[in-house]
Amino acid sequence: MKPPYRIYLDDVRTPTGDNWIVVRNYDEFVSEVNKVGLENIDIISLDHDLGDTAMNEYFNNVSPNYTLDYNNIDEKTGYDAAKFLVALFHTQLNSWLHYFTILMKLVLI
């Protein structure tokens, strides 16, 4: 498979169509993003309810009561994956800005 990549995070479902890298949990997701590089990813699909405790929280709390209590969820969810992506983006952006600043100083000398 060649870039741009498409990553599908879901513990149950499998996407239709080709060219998806399927990962089943948060750790696999992080590993795959780090392996292929954020800049080489075109589409990311995130499932929120990863694992048994997340599904139990959905059926016992979210569906009947419209409330979500992350204290009842042991596994990392799609929300955690989204937070990882934001942190990774900011880290890479800061690195890029640092090198851009150095380059601009060299150009202006």
C-alpha cells in the first residue's frame, strides 16, 4: 500500500472498499500513525466505543440517559485517538516552526 494512507480504527466493524489500514485498538492506531507518518495520512475514521467497557457504558448510560461517564470506561477510545492526533500535530507543527525560524534567520543574514 502506498501513501496517502487511510486508517480505520474500530474494534468490531471493517470498512468496505480497499486501501484502508484497519486497526482494532488505540495502541495499534498510535503505532500505525507513527509508522506511516501523519503527513502521509489522507483519511482517518475513528470509532468512539472501543472495547467492552465502552460498549457497556453506551448501552447502560448513554443510550437510556444521554450521559457519558468516562470513569466507567477502561479502554482508550476514539476520543483518546483524537487527542493523540492533536498532540502529534502540535508537536510536528512546533518542530516545523522551529526549523522554519532557523531557515529564515539564515536567509536574512
